[in-house]
Amino acid sequence: MPETNYPGSGKNQITIIGISSVKLEDLALNLKTKIQRCELIVGAKRLLDNPWIVSLGIAKKYYDDSFDGAIDAIANCPGQVVV
């Protein structure tokens, strides 16, 4: 699965993970680790409501609700973001 890292302003990093399945258990270990260590995860409600994601206690932003809101949340996150 493709992964792209976009360095932020030195204080944060955005990792974009392409996923074609809702089966998060299919993700490679390094991608799961990125998710576990992030401060904000942005994505579709159907993915972010996965029990594994919920159990991590990470701040979530659904882009289904408002793409502009998701962009604002990413811009204001001081740490690691996974989209």
C-alpha cells in the first residue's frame, strides 16, 4: 500500500496511507506503528470507527463531515498526523 510523508514545519509530519480495504489488520506493521504513534488521524468515518482505531484513543477527524474542517484540524495539529 502506498505511503507518502510530507514534512511539516519541523514540528509535525503528515503521513498519507492509501488503503483499498476496510480491513486494517491487512496493513503492514510499519503503517500500523505510524497510526499508533500519531496524534491525529483523518479519514472516512467507516475506517475511523474501526474498533482497533477507537481503542487507540487517538483524536479523529472525519473528512466525511467537512473536508475544510479536516484541513483545519491537520494544520492545527502540533504532532504526527495520519490521513
